[in-house]
Amino acid sequence: MTEHPAVGAARLHIDWTRCDGRGLCTELLAGRLARDEWGYPLARQAAPGDRSDVALSPGELDAARDAVSLCPRQALKLTSAP
């Protein structure tokens, strides 16, 4: 069962200008990210009009940190949720 993001939890920001669709982040965060037909990450539960920031639960932070550090194009970063 996937945890829901808490208020003040982190968000994973995807920089679409850097991403080349290798999909490592979708493997590490399968509960939050899916792949489109070209391999680019898609938020499974994105807010309307916001496909670049993915809300994370506290239990997903370690996987998100791994995704950020392992992204070969440095297309990911962690930010604070509003």
C-alpha cells in the first residue's frame, strides 16, 4: 500500500530539458512514476497541469534520493512541498 504525502513532505522535480527517458527513476519510484511510450517518467497522481513535481511520502524519500543521485542526466532534484 502506497503512503500518501504528508503536508510539508518533499517533492521530486523532473527537469524535462535534461531527461532522456532512461527510466531508472520509474523503477525506483514505481508507486509514484510510470513511463510513457518513449520511456519518460509520468506522475501516477499528478495535480492538474503539474507534471514536473511529484509529491512523495516520507517512506519514499530514500528511493527518491537514490533516483536523484543515480540519474545519468541530473534531471531530478528534491524540493520542499509548499
